[in-house]
Amino acid sequence: MAKEKIVLAYSGGLDTSIILKWLKETYDAEIIAFTADIGQKDELDGLEAKALATGASKVYIDDLRDEFAKDFIYPMFQAGAQYEGQYLLGTSIARPLIAKRMVEIARAEGATAIAHGATGKGNDQVRFELAAAALAPEIAVIAPWRLPEFREEFPGRAEMIAFAEKHGIPVTASAAKPYSTDRNLLHISYESGVLEDPWFDASDAESKGMYLLSVDPEDAPDQAEMIELEFAQGDVVAINGKELSPLEVMEQLNELGGKHGIGRVDMVENRFVGMKSRGVYETPGGAILFAAHRKMESLTLDREVMNLRDSLITRYSTLVYNGFWFAPERLALQALVTESQRNVSGTVRLKLYKGNVIAAGVKSPVSLYNPEIATMEADPTQAYDQGDATGFIRLNALRLKVNSGVEQNQK
């Protein structure tokens, strides 16, 4: 009789290495390890051999970088998403893509369940499982860290390391890296360990070795660098006149931003599960893209459309952060965002300097800015009669005068 198959989201780290072996023994199942290449670089080296040596019956390492950039990062940046005013959602936006591919593999392989190594205290468990519920409700989800028998066997990292040694599982776990990281095409996040103390200064000299994507702004070049980004319907399609794919745009912007120390964020955020957590993020390319997109919109987006879209940014960002990427409300919001971006096209010029993205010019063939109307000199178009402002102000002041009269009568 064929064994049950389980697809495991596998990173090759201590947790998922232990979980792979534990699932195989506990469920007497075939474990199919899946790793999404979403820009982790050398973190993928040797993963297939390691997974097979740990007990996986099959390994998928799928290059999803193009899809990640085009279908996840770009639509999210069109929406101006930024969680709690700082976080550009680098980890959050990767999880629905990983879950999507996991259920595709599960269906192709005839697996009855998927599994992940997210802890019971974090956001990722919610993101993986909400995405799976939306895409494949018939497939079960196994979350070992929420199972009492797993936590009883592995109350701490010492027990996990001992288990790895017993079963000949190669792992790297030491105090040399006293924090956890998550890397993809959009960012790197750092959390836990020494960073759990919000008073710990993650910007000082002792922490400089932590950052992988960017130089310290203080060490960035003393000469500013000018770049031009060309937009078409809300998306960057060229840098300095060279047409690029979304993936190539993100890679080049990461390089430029990292060179100039752009995109570092240190914040205490509110997790969906109810607690606050401290996270440090490097998002060099995303920070440039966010600033450039906003600048492009300032010239081409209608005021009321911008106000409407902006009123939904908090809602949209929270949906992404909490794992509702495939929910009908996010899809509905995305349709509005897509419509709003029809004329967000043109060129933005930026100056990159020591951690700063400085606006240095914007132009568009569909600009809504008319200098002849906006000028403080004589208006040759006569589209705006300054005398009309008298009635405009009077009508808008009416309710304020009425309210003031009521307040005065109550004194």
C-alpha cells in the first residue's frame, strides 16, 4: 500500500531539517521537500543533497523569482502598501507565492497534506495556511510547532541539535549569528535573539556585520548618484533608458540602493497573532521603487482617485501582512488599484545619497500638471478665474460659521 505523501516547505535550516525527519518517522510518510527560489542567493547551495540525505523522497527547488517580481511585488507596490508606515512587507508578500506552489506540487504528486516550519507565535503560520485554505481547501496542513507531541520532544534548540546529531543531519546553529534571518528578492529581515531587546542598537558598529544588502549610510559614497526610472501603467519598465524585466529591475535597484545605504528599517510592529515584535529590515530596491512610484503618481494621478486609493492603503497593507493575499477583498482592492494606475506613466529622476532617496525631477506625456494654469503669473488659458474662489470659500465656510454660532450661544 502506497505511503501518504506530505509536501514540506523546506529551507534547510535547523527547524525544517528536524521537521523533515520527524514527519517521516511520525507519519510513516513520503516527504517531498519544496524550496522556492525567490532570491535567497547562496542559501540554496546544497539544499537538494541535504534534503535527500535527511530523508526526503523527492526535492523541488523551483525558480519563482520572475513570478514573484511580476505578480506579487509589482502589484503590491502599485497599491502603495506599507505596513504601519514603515514595513514594505518583504516576508509577507513571499508567503502566498510559496503556498501557491506548494499546493500545486501537492496536487501533482497526489499528496494529502502540506507542512511548514513556522512557529505558533509568528505570522507565517497564518499566511501559509490562509493561502492554502483559499487555493486548496481539500489539502490538510501540518504545523509541527503547534503539535504538543512535537513541542514535548523539542522544548528547545539543544534538543533539536541533539536529534540532528543522532540522525546525522548536518546543521549550522551557533551563537555566532544571534538572530534569525529571512531573505528574498525584496528584502532581508532580522529578528529574535539579541534583537528582542528594543533598546539594542542595531545601527551601531557591533551590528554592521549583520547587514547583507546595504552599506551603512555613514559609509556610503560621498558622491550622490542620479538615476532615471521609466514607468508604464504603474510599473517600472526601464532604468536609465534600458528596458528591464520586473526581476531585473528589482535586482538592479537592490544593487543601487545597497551601494548608497538605502532601505534600512528598525521597528516594533504588531503581529496578527496579537503580540508586538521587533524587526530590522533591509529593502534597498523596494525603498527606491516606493519613493519613485509615489513621485510618478503625484504628476499623473487624479486627486480624488489618489485620495480613494490612499484611504485603502492601511487596509490593503494589513491584508497582505495578515495573509489574505488570495482573499476576495484583496482581489477587489487590487482591481481598483489596477484601474488607478492606467496613466501612471512617465519618467522619475532620483538622487541617491547616504540612505536617502531624493526627488530630482518628474515628467510624463499624460501629466495632469499644467504650468499655465498653476502659474502665479497671468493665466493665458483663463481656465481659472481667481474671483471664483470667493464663492468657493464662502460655501465651504458656511458650516464652520454655523457651528461657531452654536458654540458661542452655549457659552
